[in-house]
Amino acid sequence: MTTTQATEPTLQGELRYLVSAELKLAASLLYLAYHDDALLMSLFQADKPDYEKRLRAAIREELNAFWEAEQPMIGLFSGDTLLGVVCLTEPGKSFGPGRYWHWRLKMLLTAGYVSTKQLVEKEERIQALIAAELGLENYHMLAFIAVGPQYQQQGWGDMLVRAAQQALTDAPNSQGIAVLITQPHHKQLFLQHGYRRVQELTIGSVSGELLFYPAQAQSAEVANG
């Protein structure tokens, strides 16, 4: 794994791939960021008892699955403090209906049958929509992106989006990055970094927008310095 020092003159954060000892920190940060996310509240039935417990368990199992499958998990640090994190799945690995069975079993035990089924169906619908609208099959999926509540509105989100796009250079077979936006403040962030709107997508009672960043855009950006 590599370490990259941020170059922005007003920001001193350090971007690096997470190590196993940092997964608990990342899980706590993601829980805070996604606790009130409308889609996760719907998928994990926020009106039912133990919503917080089930959400924490699901995020923990998701990060463990990312780690075991060697998926890109990039942390933004200031010293030992984790400011933000972005997690992606690579083409052909553990994304969508092919997700390996031991993950499903653990998720069933922690999040429950309904939530696990809806998570898998969400991924199937995203895959089908990207294939139908763009004719693509091999791409990254941005699963999580979050900045700690106390560090927001300071430009860290921009760094995380760029870090995710940089991951394309390590996977030349990837056709780009897809992301489902359900938090309104995320939409403009991604659009200003070159993501394109694919289509609105409704999961249950929650509507979001599926966006896509083509790999050619990253190649052109690298070529232009």
C-alpha cells in the first residue's frame, strides 16, 4: 500500500490506504456520517428497534469484507486523527450479486434478512442500470465517502473524491466509477469533479441519483498534468 501527501497549500491532510487496525476508526466515522442517511434508514428500518445496533454491525461487516477482498479503502489523516474515508469496490470483485456467501451469512446474522436482501437488490439494480444506459460492466463502485462531522466544510471532501479517482490509475481495466447519491450535499461535490448524471433511481421509498465518472476523464486529467 502507498502513502500520498496532499499537495493543496491550505490543507495538510495525508491520504493513505487503511490498515486493519484503523477499520474500527473508519467504522465509527461512517456510522456518524450515515446514521441519518435516508436510504440506509429505509434499508435498515430505522423505525424498528435496534436500528443503531444493526447499522453499526452492517458497516463493520462491510469494512471487514472490503479488507478481506483487498478493496481500496482510503483514509484522510492529520497525524493519528482520521478526518475522512472513501471506500470503493474494484471491477469483478465482491460487487453486486456475486458477493461471496460468507459476507451474506454474516450480514444476515447482524443486519437481518430484509436489510441484506435489499442491499443485494440495490446493487443488482445499479448494475442493470449502468449496463442499460452506458453499456458498461467493468467499473469501480464508490460505496462510502464521509468526512467526520467536526471536519466538514473545510475542503476535505474534495480531497477524498480526487483520491477515489486516482484509484483508477491502479486499475487500467476499470471503465470508471459509479456512485449512488442520496445525500443532496454530495451531488454538487461529485458533479464539479466530472461525474455525469446517469438516471434517477428509487430504492424503496428513497430517490437518489446515479452518477458516473468515466475513466477517460481521469486519463485526460493525468495527461494534462
